Amino acid sequence: MGAIDSFEDLECWKTCTELRRYIIDIVKKFPTEEKYELTSQMRRSSRSTTHNIAEGYGRFHFKENVRFCRMSKGSLMELQDQFITSLDEKYITQEEYDFAKKLISKSVKILNGYIKYLRSAESKPRYVSDVEDSYILQQPATNNN
């Protein structure tokens, strides 16, 4: 894994972006009467997944980052339910549902890994500093006087 210079480098953000882009395409075929209902909800949920990862990253504190990642997971579960509704309403095919479920599952697994990393990094004697918009893990300064 290379350096993380931005939230855009995070695998969890990349997989949620892939899911968001899939939703952009799939909701185009939903009926017009769903424009301000299910279509809008799915767009907002999918955007929330990436927005929360980005916002958590920008907080530069492990606990806050985890909190926003957990909100992103909540949005992923909301999307799962919205895809079930879409299938029930026959707006999507079983194959489209299965693909969405696979993307959601992949996103959740990667996000869980990132949360696990953040929790373990938090417990180590390190701190995160903001240098050129990058996460840089540094050992605490010691006083050798």
C-alpha cells in the first residue's frame, strides 16, 4: 500500500465511490414518480458513504474518523435496504440487485478493515499531525536533556 495523501487514496472511499457511480446509472431507469422518493434517497445514501469517509479523514482524530466511518456503514446498510425495495418494486433485476449487494458487501468489509486500523493506531503511542494535508504518523517527541 502506498502513501495516503488524501481521502481519495483510501480503499474504502474508492469502493464506496464505485458503488455511488453504479447507483447514478441504475436509478436513471426508475419511474418518474420515484424521482423525489427512492431515487433521491438512494443518491443521498450513496453520497453519504463517501462524504462521511472524507469528513472523518479531515478530522485528523482517530475517534472522530471512526465515528464518521460508522456513519458511512449506516448509509451502506440503508442502501442495502433501498436495493431490496427496488427489487421488490421491480425497478431492478435480480442480477442488478446481486451486483449491488456484492458492491455493498465489499465496501463494508473494506470499511471495517479501515475502522480496525484506526482503532489499533489510536491505541499506539503516536499522534496524527496535519502536514501538507497528509496523515503522517510520528513518534512522540522525547526530551533527551
